[in-house]
Amino acid sequence: MQSLFDKSVVYGDDIFVADYTEAKKGVGVVFSATPFDDIESFHLIVNKKADIQYLAVNIEEYPAFKKGMQNCEAVLVSLNAGPEGSKWALFLELKYCGERRIADYGPKAIDQMETVRRKLINMNKLSRDQHIFHFNYCSPNNYEIEPFDGFRETQSATLERVESDGVVFHARMELIAVNGGVILEPAVEI
């Protein structure tokens, strides 16, 4: 992965991901180790007690890789396995839209993440045997209504994808990397 995405950075702590495409022309997707003060963003919280190293890939920085395909904004891939022996690969799609449009973008977000995942598997950069795949579709300017309902596939389609491909779905503004093999959703207060 690191040789393919040679401009990407390895992180060991929290990361924030924002997409300025609509807010600031010519900027696009940005990663930061600190929160943004001018835009809502996705936040991967990294367990400070675990030694987690992961590659943060901004797909927009690789025009040759994404040529001819609909792609997600980012892929974060654990470089070290967790105690259970697997690594995680988090595919991230951010949609800054009105609340009523979240459901419209859900199927497209799934397709974009799946396209990138499939290409990386076909290139032998990721493996179903070594990775647990996570798809996270979030709408940063609508964070009050997470989980975002528009991310849902039909129950049978979701079950098949989980069973056959090992994909775990999320619709959150924050996820927690517990170790190199486990990503969880934060607890939600009721």
C-alpha cells in the first residue's frame, strides 16, 4: 500500500478528515492531527494504549489510481495487526449536503467505497483473509442525526455483503480504532 500511495502519511494518533471541495474551491480533502475550526469533519479516535500505525490515503491525490471510476474520499489502513491477527481498512465517504439528501447519496457512497475496495483487492494491496473492511458514510454538516439512515442497503444485501465480503457498515462522525484489527462505534447516550 505504501509504495502505491507514496505521498500518503503514516499516523499513530487521531486523525480528522474534511472535504473542502464545496466550501473552498481548489482545496478538496484534507487530513489533520487536530480538529478543524472552520468545517465539520470525520474523527478517527485512536486508542492511546495500543500501538496503532495506519496509512492515511487521500484518494484525490492519486489521479491515475482513480481514473475512470467513482471513488470515495479516503482509505485508512492499519499497518499492524491486532491481537486477533487481522488488520482494518476503513473506507470513508463524506457528503456535505442537506438532511433530505442523505438518503439519496447512500447507495452512491456504498458504490464508491466498494469500487475502491474491489480495485485494491484486485491489485493485491488488500486481502479478505487479512483485513476487516469498514465502510463509513457520514454527512458532517448533519452530525446531529447520526447514524445516517441513507447508508442503509436492503437487509438482505447488507447481510450478504457482511457474510461474503466481511464489510462492516458505519454511519458515524467518529469511530474508535481499538487496536490494529478492531474499529468500533462510540457508545451512544439515550
